[in-house]
Amino acid sequence: MTRIAMLGTGLIGSSYTQALHAGRSRDRVQLVYSRSPENAAAFAAKWGVDRWTANLDDAIGDDSTDAVIIALPNDLHERAVMAAAKAGKAVLCTKPLGRSSAEALRMLRAVEAAGVFHGYLEDLVYPPKTLKGLQSVQAGDLGRILWVRSRETHPGPHSDWFWNQQRAGGGAIIDLGCHCIEIARAFIGKDIRPVEVVCWGDTQVHPIEAEDHAIGMVRYENGAIGQFEVSWAFRGGMDLRDEVAGTEGTLWLNHWLRTGMEMYSAKDSAQCTTEKSERSGGWMFPVGDEVAALGYNTMFTDMLDAMDQGRQPSETFYDGYVVNAIVDASYRSIQSKRWETIDLPIWRGR
Ligand SMILES: NC(=O)c1ccc[n+]([C@@H]2O[C@H](COP(=O)([O-])OP(=O)(O)OC[C@H]3O[C@@H](n4cnc5c(N)ncnc54)[C@H](O)[C@@H]3O)[C@@H](O)[C@H]2O)c1
């Protein structure tokens, strides 16, 4: 059993808690932090969490929990990670790890210097069908991987802070592209060095400074290409798709729209709406178990098993830092309109 302190009571704090408490799990969120006492108390009551606090340092330093999960806006990740490292606490952080690779590198160094367990909560390499696809790829069933295309598009984020470039560290690339980049990296091979990026990004729709659309290509040292496509202005829900092309085979994954369940209701049907769907009613594409389909359950199984077994999980702060370095180079490429080198002061692969 793992006793967890959840930092944040928004969308992802709720999804994580649902996944952690799913089925007959013995792992428990035992303490929740929100800066608003009302939100903390309401979250605790809703999800059966014993205790709450409106003090971040108290939540992190609490002696009766084994690990903290950071489910706070991007500009608060570093502050929370540093406090966890100082308190000697195991720490799991949502994506993106940092707003920049400089932030991510400081976080990686801090947890490694403190010797604490660290996990990067990149759920989209953990959906059951992605895990199955990764097994096939690693067994060589698709031959040499040449090209991975990963797409995440939706109408735009649900909270104000995402739209603030300073708080978020960017727009659709840092928010959605971080998933696509790590999905491609997982299929191509995490020991293969990502070398350079060319990226287009623009603000086509929303009245914001950051990009609401982008397409990028990441070139790996073995010649493979990881392509990401992101939008904060896509209409019709959330489009989450991956395509893997190898010399001996092809893999297509669709995680959200058209997953095999299609339903029409002439009424307003709140039952069957999914995250980021624009309408409740008419033709809908429900997802049977949203947290499972997004990989949260399998992700926490890996994270918490790794903690128990004294090993590293599949996704650590090192992976978060590599993703941030690719995102940084993508932003540089938008400005320069050229291929930009990915700057990795620490590289642990081939
Ligand atoms: N699939 C995923 O892995 C996934 C999905 C969504 C969000 N996220 C990540 O989770 C993090 C939170 O996103 P979210 O969607 O839950 O956001 P949210 O806005 O729904 O929730 C954010 C939480 O942080 C709190 N908060 C905001 N500003 C604060 C401040 N200044 N001080 C203290 N608390 C503050 C809010 O009250 C809320 O409890 C982000 O880093 C985001 O990128 C990950």
C-alpha cells in the first residue's frame, strides 16, 4: 500500500485520484493540498481522502505519506519538486516536467542528488493498447521503426493558467506536444538520441501570445522521424491518434474518437460525454473507462510497483527532461524557420 499526498485538486488531480482508488486498490490518497481550503475539503469529501491542507509545504513534508504527486500548473512544478527533494520524499510529477529544459534539468539534478524516487507521469505511453504495441515493436514485429506520427488536438484547455504563456511555458506544443514527443520516443527507442527538430507553429485562432497550432518533426540519430501534430482549436472533441511505420509493419492507435463505441441521443446526454467533447447529445463517441483508456491505471501500477521493488519506473524525470529539451528546440525552430539542434547536456542513451 502506498500513502499519497496529492498536490492540486483540478482536472488531473481528480483523474489521478480516480485511477489510484480504482477497483479494489489499497493505494490511497491520504492527504490533499489546495490553496483554497474550500476546494481541498470538497475534493477530500468527494474522493474519500482523510485529510486536507491549504499549506503546500505541510502537504509535501507530511510524515505519514510515502510519496507526493504534483498535479499543479506548470509554473509550480519546480517549486514543489525542490521541496519534495529537500524533504526526502518520493515524487511523481505530471507532464510537462518543466516549462523549459533548464527547469527540468534542475529538477532532475535535485531528485538525483537527494536520492529520492522520481517518476514522470506521462500517461500516454501507458494505455493498454500502447503497451501492447510497444511490446510488438520491441520484439521486432514491425521491423526497423522509420516514422512515428502522434497527434493530439482538442478545442483548447479548460483553465485560465494554460493560456498564460509565462505560467504554462508555451502553448499547444508544451501542453500537448510533450505527450506526442514521448510517444514517438518510446516507439523509436528511448536509447536513440533525438538530434534535431524542425517545427512550424502559429497562433491561428485564439487571442493569445502562445501557439495554438504546431507540427514538428524530430530527427533521431538512426534516421527515424517522430512527427507531432497539435492543436488547441480542433473542433469535435479530442483527437488522440498514433501511427507507427516500420520496415516490416504498421500500427495505428486511436485512443478517443471512434474507439468502437458510437452512440446517438436526441436528448442531452451527460452520461456519455467524454473529456473535451463539445456537445452532450447527437452523435457521441464515448470511452468505456476514461482513466484506463488514457493509461492512468497502468501508469500508477508501474510507478508504485517500481517504488516497492526499488527500481526505476519506465518514465523518470530524465525522460521529462529529454522531452523538455525537444520542446525547447521546437520553439527555437519556429523562430528560426530552420532545423535546430536538440541540446542535451546529459545524455544516457546510445
Ligand atoms: N494527461 C495528462 O497527463 C494531463 C492532463 C491534464 C493536465 N495535466 C497537467 O496537470 C497539471 C495541472 O493541470 P490541470 O488540468 O489539473 O489544471 P487545473 O486548472 O484543472 O487544476 C490546477 C490546480 O492547481 C491549483 N492552482 C492554480 N494556481 C495555483 C497557485 N498559484 N497556487 C496553488 N495552486 C494553484 C488550482 O486551484 C487547481 O487545483 C499541469 O501541469 C498539466 O499540464 C496533465
